[in-house]
Amino acid sequence: MSEKFTVGSLYAGIGGICLGFRNSGFDIKWANEFDKNACITYRNNFEHQLIEGDVLQLDIDAIPKIHILTAGFPCQPFSVAGYRKGFDDNRGNHFFRILDFVDTMRPKVVFLENVKNLYTHDHGKTMKVIEQSLRDRNYSFQAKVLNTKDYGNIPHNRERIFMVAFDKDIYPDAENTFEFPQKEELTKTIKEVISKEKVEDNFYYGEDKYMYNMLKETMRSEDTVYQFRRQYVRENKSNVCPTLTANMGTGGHNVPLIKTEFGFRKLTPRECLRFQGFPDTFKIPAKSANSSIYKQAGNSVSVPVIQAVSKNILKVLNGIK
């Protein structure tokens, strides 16, 4: 019987990384999250310890050591949506805080997730700092941009960079034995993800809404997802859901739109979670505002991608070729 490897999750959000690792057979020991609404959702779905609070203020010595440290650390400094300040942005300093955990806990594996623009940020210098910082600590380093639509059969166009680093004291050949997962065929359609029955009235755009005529004129297909961009409606031609964003709940132009037999409407929070690979058994807290769940879904990672990568991490840990 193989060893049960433990995981500690920084910047856990609602638990997308935790769920992916747990599905692969890992034991989630603890998680940390700052956002109070995300913490409420997290506690509704996981039993293990959740440390609520600012990661910069945590007493690392008081937190149990683990085999795998994961961190989907703040991406705003590195994203197109942010100002691209990188390490000059205070949020960029979170990477160096992760290194404090690495130095104190010396995990077997460090798993990092971020926006794909991290690769090219500051002409590649930011990635070089991240890679060199881990190599200086005698960790291997491999990184790759993966798209949600290529893993787990979910029609969602979401590119993220994933970084995997093994302790070379224990796994000296990790860079030859660890491989990122192979792409899978996408067969599931958008219509298979969205609810077939009528949803609550507040998600629909009726004839009394100022956008209605524009939606009626543009939204002809029930097989794709549309986006309202202030003055016009854009059809997503690739027949996959466009990248879900954290600001979906903050304005009418941000939540993706669909045409159904019951009318034109926004995606529901549950559908957004489905496009991130969360099962319908994942609980949405009863009193949560839709805007909050939209934000949580947009901030999350895609569970099947995490599951695919973590399965390959487990193979290396178990010495499976």
C-alpha cells in the first residue's frame, strides 16, 4: 500500500486545488484563505483545518508540516487585468512568503498556479526569479500552460500556468520522471453543462430590460456562450465557455450569457462552478449572494486540471514509471 501524502494549501479559495489533490488520493491536512466569503464556502465542503487569515501574518512554526505545499497565489500583479507590476506590487511579495513556508517546512513538492501571463511578465524576468529561487533551494522546476478544455472534458477556455518543483535531495531525477498530463479529447458541449430546466427568474433578461432587443438581435444559437461588452454582444465562436473572471458578479457586462428555450439569461453560479469542474455535490452556502459565488468561481482553479497534474505528481512520489 502506497504512503498517504499530506497537502497544505495556501490561498485555497473555495478549495479547487484541495479538491483536485484529494480526488487523486492525497490527504489535505490544512488550508489557508483570507477572503471571509470564500472561507464560508470552503467550510461547507471540507472537514479539515482551515486557517482563516492573512498569510503574511501566520506563524509558520505553529502550522503542521506537510509533504506537498500548494499555492494558487494572487495573480493580479501578473495578469492582463492587473497593472503588470509584478514583484513591485505588494501582492507580488506573496511569492516570497511562499518561500518562507518552503524554508520552514521543506516539503517534498511545491505546486504553484498562476495566470499564463506570468510566463512573459517583465520580459520573462519574473518567472526567472521564481524558478531560480526554487532551484537555489535544490528543488527541480517545471512549468507549463494548461487549458481547462484539454483536461477533464469541460468546455471552458481557461489557460493557467502550473509550476511543479520536487525536493532534489529526495527525488534527484524528478525532471525526467515527472511529466505534465497529456491533452484529452473534448466531447462535452456547453448544452451538457448548463441546466436543462428553467432557472430562477432573476437570471433572465425579459422584454422590459434595456438590453433585450440587442440580445434578441445577436443571440441566435443555443450552442454557445455570449458576452455583453457594454455596447455590444459578442458570440464566442469556439463553442466553449470564455474564461470566467472574478469580476463576473460586479456588473452586467461580465457574466457570460446564453440563449435557452426559456429565454436569454446569465449563467447561474452553479453553472459557473460546473465550468470549473466542481461537482453538483459541492455545496453553495444557503445565504451566499450570487455576486459572491460568481467571484469565488472566477477566482478558482479548474478541478480536473489539478487532478490530472496531481495524479502525475503522485506517480513520482510513489516511484511509478
